Amino acid sequence: MQDFVPPQPPKSFRIVLELNRSAKRLDSVLLAAIKAQNEDLNLREISRTEFKELFNSGKIQIKGQKATPSSGVAKGITYVDILGFKNSK
């Protein structure tokens, strides 16, 4: 069985979260993943205030839907798109 990979919006940066167990809050898991990636150094150096603003302005999406910091994240693979940043690949 092949997993469904949602299309990535234009001019967005995709982070793939692969969790062994569910997480209660998206913001903590996503910030850790952003800090661990090496593809976009500007995004990696984001402040907590700027990170919160991405959520407030609707620039963080899961499956094309606006995500909230308190969104739960299921076990397995979750595709998170951050609008306004572009993958360098």
C-alpha cells in the first residue's frame, strides 16, 4: 500500500514529521524539526515570535488546512507546509 503524499503548495517549505508516537502539540514538534533541518538556514534561525506569527497568519498548513499550535499530531508521517519559504531542492 502506497502512502498518499499531498501536493506541496507553490513557494512553500515542506517538513515531513515522522513520529513513533502521537504528540499533543504541533508547535513543539514542528519547531524541533525546523531547528534540525539544514535545507533552509533562514527558517532554521527563526525566533519563537516569528514562529508564532507563522501560525497566526495561517502560513503553516497540514493537507492544505490552516494548522494551530495546539493541533495534535498522529503517529506516523505528517506533511507540514510552511508558506512563504521555498525548498532549495
